[in-house]
Amino acid sequence: MTIDQQLDRAERCLRLMLKSDRKERNRMRELDEKISILIAAQIRNAERWHEFGQTDPKSKERLSELKETQRKWQEKMRRRWGNDSHDS
């Protein structure tokens, strides 16, 4: 393999690596946006539940049911996607 062929090959490899990196950065940016949307929705939900808990006498029981449902959902997601460092 000549020097020119080696350089061509190295350039192709570098282009492929850069393209892959760009795709990964875009994917991570999209995931960050989705996570931000989920966090905002969770905060709104928590605020609503707090308001609900102050007005409904059965709210403690309902909140307990919600917590159990959420715990089950989190466990299901852990089993489905694996145990990540995002656990709280």
C-alpha cells in the first residue's frame, strides 16, 4: 500500500469517525431535551399532587397508591432497561 493509499484510507476512517460522533452528539442532545421535558412534567405533577393533598381528605391514601404505582413502574423500567446510575 502506497503512502497516498494509506492517507486516503486514514481520511476515510477519520470522516467516518467524525460522522459517527456528530450523530451521537445529536442523539445525546435529543435525549437531554426529552429528559428536561420529563423533569418539567414531573415537577408540575408533584405541584398538582401537593395541591390535591391539601384539599382532599382521602389524599394520603391516594398518594400512597400513587407512590406504589410509581415504585412498580420504576422497577419495571429497571428490569427492562437495566440498572443505571440514574437511580435515586
